[in-house]
Amino acid sequence: MHPILGFNRRNLTALAAATTVLVSAYVLVPHPVVEYGAWLVVFTIWMLWFVLAAVEWLSRADF
């Protein structure tokens, strides 16, 4: 489980993308509609990360 949740390219990319979107929404364009949209994008990034992590976990599983 550690290789999936550790510091790898997928995890760091998802974290950087979500952080960039939130900083852009709250610092550069502080408007409630933009912030709401940013959270929708962050949710999409998180779901994409979750699916990719689950696929990797299933590919490594030994059933």
C-alpha cells in the first residue's frame, strides 16, 4: 500500500494541480462562483487520482 500512497509522480501531480487551482481561485480571482468552480475541479482531480490509485492497487493485488 505504501508505493500507492507514497511520494510518487501521480500523487505529487494531483497535489500540485489541486493546490494550483485553489490558490488561483482564492488569491487571483476571489469570487464565490470561481471558488465553487475551483472546488469542482479539485473534486474531479481527486476522483481521477482515486480511480488511478485503485487501478494500480488492483493490478498489484494477488487474489
